Amino acid sequence: MAAIHADIDALTEFRAALTRFRYAQREVADRGGDTIEATRASLEAKASRWRARLEQGRAELAACHERAAAAADAPVDCSGYARAVSEAGERLEHIRCWQQRIDQQVIEFHGAASRFKDLLETDLPRAEEQLAAIIASLHAARRVQPPGS
Amino acid sequence: MSPLPARPDRDGDQQLRLLDDAWEKAVPHWQDDVARQFGTHQWTPLRDESRLYLEALRAMMDLLDAAERDTEQ
């Protein structure tokens, strides 16, 4: 028979630590997912604002060009509107680049997150059950030990 | 002003450190074949997979922080 060198209290404490870890990491994983969604929503809101500014800027630029065409002998400066359209376009493109980077990273992250979720839902409870069985067998062995041994 | 919430990856790292400490405390009191098997087949994969996930989460959170900062209006 294999020798048993195990302290019941130490194993019980470690099992409790595993359980705490499982609950705490579930919350960590949930918060990670929430942060991803919140940032995506924030970027989409920013993109939406810049899209609206771009549309408005284009309309104002077009109106300026019409005024310039109508007043051929009096020069009309539309460069401010053109700059605003250019800036809005650049800001929108910048946000789109970040959105694409995040989408790509989320795909890579999903693999690790999925494996970790399996670990929390399946492997960790199994380890806790195994420890519980070991602790129970130690209790049983202690009960049948002859006095004074 | 309310404090910024802690990043989940940092909380996850802290939880893994606590579990690692608990394992290190248990090991001197658990020195048999079952312990060695548990260490090889349960504890080591659990710790390694947790580390991999937390590294991926850290990279993800870093990217999200950078995106928010870089797109501030």
C-alpha cells in the first residue's frame, strides 16, 4: 500500500483556495468581456459622431462651392470647410483602424478565453472534487487507525 | 471623483498569486504519490492555463486602453 503523507487541514485549506479562485476568476472573465464590449461601444459612438461631422462638413463644403460658383466675380474661400471635411475623414479612419485591430485581437483572445472558461467550468470543479475525495479518505483512514498508532 | 475600477487582468493576476501561495503552503504537508499525481495532472496544467489566459487578457486590456486614449476627442 502506498504511504500517505498528507495533512487534512492543509488540503482543506488548499481546496477552499481553489474554490475562491474559481469564483474570483469567473468574475475576472466576465469583467474582461464587459470591458471589451464597453470599449467597442465607445469606439462606435466616437465613429458615429465623426461620421455625422463628416456628413455635415461635406454638406457645408458643397454649399460653399455652390456659393462660389454663383458669385464668380467675388471669390469665396471654402478652405475652412475643406479642412473640416479632411479632419473628420481622418479621425473616422483612425477610429476604424482601432476597431479593426480590436476585432482581430478579440479573435485571438477568444481562444484563450474559451479554454480558460472550460477550465473554470470543468477542470477546476473536477480538481476540487478529487481533493474532497482525498480529504474524505484521509478522514476515513484516521477513524480506523488503531489507538496509539 | 470615484476611483477608476481595477483592471480585470490585474485582479486575475492577484488571484493566481493567492492560489499559488495556497499551493506552496499545502505542498510541505502533502508529500505522497497522490500529491505528485495531483501536482502533475491537475495543478500544473491549471496554473499554466491560467497564466496563458491572464497574459492574453492583459494584452487585450492594454489594447483597449490604448484605443480609448488614442481616440479621445
